[in-house]
Amino acid sequence: VPMGVLSCVKYLMFIFNVLVFAGGTCLAGVGVWVAVDPAAFQDIVSAKPVLSAGAYLLLAVGITLSLLGFLGCCGALRRSRPLLLV
């Protein structure tokens, strides 16, 4: 396999993991926003019990995605197989 192809795959994996990290950070931000100030978000979602459970679910999924994206970025840059397998 030519070295240029491996370099391209490395940077494509890095970019994909940055997108996962950014998406996870946005989800975590929305989860924090809904958990802290549900009245401002009540206009969009009318069911209140679902709103509080959904806020913590968004927060947990966002933090998980951010962590996986960060580890994926580190793994792609260092070519670390264990970090990429996580």
C-alpha cells in the first residue's frame, strides 16, 4: 500500500473523529441547556416529563460521543490501534 494512501486515510479518520467530537459537544451543550433552563425549551417540546429525562439522555450521549471522538482523534494522529478500537 503506498504511503500517500495511508496518509490520506489517517487524515480522513481524523476529520471524521473531529466531526463526531463536535456533534457530541453540541449534544452535550443542548442537554445542559435543557437541564438548566427547561422553561426556555418548553416552547419547542411540550411534554415536561419527557423533557427532563431527555435532557439527561442528551447530556450522557453527548459526553460519550465527545469522549469517543477525542480518543479517535488521538488514535488517528498517533496511529494507535488500541485508541482507534475504543
